[in-house]
Amino acid sequence: MAGEKKGFGGKAGRFMKETRSELKKVIWPNRKELVSFTSVVFVAVILAALLIFVFDLAFGRMLGLIIG
């Protein structure tokens, strides 16, 4: 591109300009959607943690029976 600055400063400036432009295109969630999505994530994390806990407990007991 003609007239474009080269080097780190020019690239960083262009990156920031393009980033601002892309952020203007984002459709941000409203408060109700945000609370809903956050709740889904919390529930998923809790379920995953419980599943990992159950498998860890089961494998630990099996290993204890095998070793001990």
C-alpha cells in the first residue's frame, strides 16, 4: 500500500485501527442474555467438575484395590 508506514509503529497503528473497526461490528449481548449465558457456563463447569471428581474417585479406589 502506497504511503503506508513500515516497521512496528505503522503495523501496530494499523492493527489498532482494524481492531476498532471490527469491534464496532460486534453485537454485544444485553443484560438478560449475559446473565443467561453466564449461568449456562457456570452449570457446565460444575457438571464437568463433578464428572471429573467421580471418575477420579472411582479410578483412585480401583487403583487402591489393585495396589493395596
